[in-house]
Amino acid sequence: MIFSTLKSIYQCKCPRCHQGDMFLRGKLLSPTKFSVMNKTCSHCKQSFEPEPGYYFGAMFVSYAINTALFIAAWLALTILKPDYSLSLLLSLLGVAAIVFLPFIYRISRSIWISIFIQYQGDEFPSSS
């Protein structure tokens, strides 16, 4: 079950049934549409916004992912080019943050909702 949950997080699927999409498909690289979420799951009708402000906690998940990304970039730069300049490091981190923004945004929201809504397979009540 843990692999199924990790797969649903990575694929941004509904945490309750692991079938419906949380975000509009094919819009990951669109600068204006990557953050558009479906209101409910198309399969089990689970609401993806249980309450107003629900995803404020996802900012902390995003912060942790970005910190890990920055540490990995710093280590890679230190190993590949030990005599790097601070401006090169900051430029690399800025570009990495912008390039990975759509992916990190979606993954952090998927992780956050998966913490609170457990997988129920096909055995879920009709109301959310």
C-alpha cells in the first residue's frame, strides 16, 4: 500500500481512491495553468479543497523540497566545480527554483492532502 500511496503522490492522483486527477491533465508546463486543481475527484467525488486555506501547510512541504533541491545543487556544484563563485551558485539555485516550480507546487499539495486523507480503495462512503 505504501508504494501505491507514493505512486499516487508522484502522479498527483486522488489520495482516497488513487484514480482521479488532482490537477488538469497536460497543463504542467503551462505558465498560467499548472496550478489549476480539479474541485473534486472524478472517480470518488472527494473534495480537493476540504476547507478554505487548506493548502497553507503545503508551503512548508514546498520549503522542505526546495531546501533539499538547493542542498543537492550546492553539493553537485561543489563536487563538479570546487572553485565556484557565489554568483554562479545563486544563479544556479534561482534557475532550478523556477524550472522546478510547477512540479514542486503540485507535489507539495499532493503530499499535504495525502497526509490527511487516507486511501480507501473502492470502499468509500458516498459523501465527502
